[in-house]
Amino acid sequence: MKPLLLAGFLVLSSAAAFAQPAATSADPKPGTPAVATSTTPAPAAPAAGSNSFTMAQAQSRIEAAGYSGVSGLAKDKDGVWRGTASKGGTASDVSLDYQGNVLPK
């Protein structure tokens, strides 16, 4: 009796797994990867998303992108670090998104 009960349970369990709806992405922009790599094209604007960089890490990444004099860093409502910095002697607004992309404004 137990083997028959176990077999029935396995059949019903596998049928329920196949009946699941197709997975949908919770990401409103599925083309936006979580991490920027050397092959990821540069975005036109910073990607909104939960940003885990600390202020010190954000400053370090901006400086690594060739900027100096980073100041006024603050995380906005979209999770993007924004501030001002100089590059090539020209001061400009800069941003750092959750992917690590550093973009001038």
C-alpha cells in the first residue's frame, strides 16, 4: 500500500510542477543587467535600482573613472549616487548607478 501511495504522490507532484505558469521577470527593464561588465554597452542614463555602494565606494568608483575632487555625493530616490567632480580640468555633475556605471550629467 505504501509504495502505491508514494507513486501516486510523485505523479501528482510532477504534474503540479508542469502546470506552473511561465516565470515572469519582476524587473521592469529586463534588458538592464544587474552588473556592468566590459562588454556591457554604456547606458545613456543611470539605471535606477537598489544601490548597495557606500558613499566611500561611490567616491572611489568615480575617481577610478578618471574624476577628481568628488564632492556633494548623495543617493537620490532612484538609488543613484549624484555629485560633482572634475575631469580634465572641467567640473561637471556625475552619477553612479547600481551597476557601477559612472556617467557625466
